[in-house]
Amino acid sequence: MPTDDRSSLSGLTEAEAQEFHTLFTTSFIGFIVIAIVAHILVWMWRPWIPGAKGYAMLDGATAAAHHLISLVS
């Protein structure tokens, strides 16, 4: 029976485990960056914590959006 270096619980060799870790870390950091950018964009669109007037101060945004859509179409 040939022996290879698969003595870990995952069944991966040390090189395979390092490669997987690098890929996983890179993907995770990419996901976090995309999530942070998405949260910033949503915060700019509609803050989760409203100002002193609540969400009433955003009523003009609806009219502005309708005007912008009419210009585009």
C-alpha cells in the first residue's frame, strides 16, 4: 500500500491544504469587500438610522427619481 502525506483529518496533503487556504482566504476577503461596498451604497441611498425628521426628509428623493427617469426615457 503506497503511503502519501494524507495523515490529516481532511485528507489533504500540506501543499493542498495551503493552496485551499490561500484560495479560501482570497475569496473570503473578496466577499467581505463586496459586502462592505454594498452596505456603503445602501447607507448612502437610505440610512438605517434616520435623521431628526425621520424618513420624511427623503420624500423629495422620490420626486427627483421620477424626474430623472422621465429625462432618461
